[in-house]
Amino acid sequence: MAEHLDSPMKTTVYRELQPFADKIRTQHENILEAASVRQDFTANISHELKTPLTAISGYSELIETGMVSGDRFPT
């Protein structure tokens, strides 16, 4: 039963154990869903942090290379 959580029809479960098997499958599905939500959240946060850091890095490189003066950008 533990080896076939994704496909419950592969295993025969005793009638007495059916509620337990259903609960285990539900928990397995919840864990997979939580992992997916966590991965999406991490990707979104990473993107949201990288965007302003990329802009700041670009501005600082322009100033460092002398392509623009530092006083052109508001502080």
C-alpha cells in the first residue's frame, strides 16, 4: 500500500483498513500540494527580489564605469 499511494487501485485493502488507507492517501496528496505551493512561493519571492537588485546593479555599473554621473539619480 505504501508503495502505491499515487495509484490506489493497484493494492487490495482490507475493509477494516480502508479508512486508514484513505487518510494516508489524503495526507500524501496534501503533502504533495504543499510542496508545490512552497516551490511556487519560493520562485515568486526569488523573482521579486532579483528584479530590483538587477536594476540597482545596472545603475551602479553605469556609475562605476563613468557612463553617467552619480548625481543624475535621486537619492
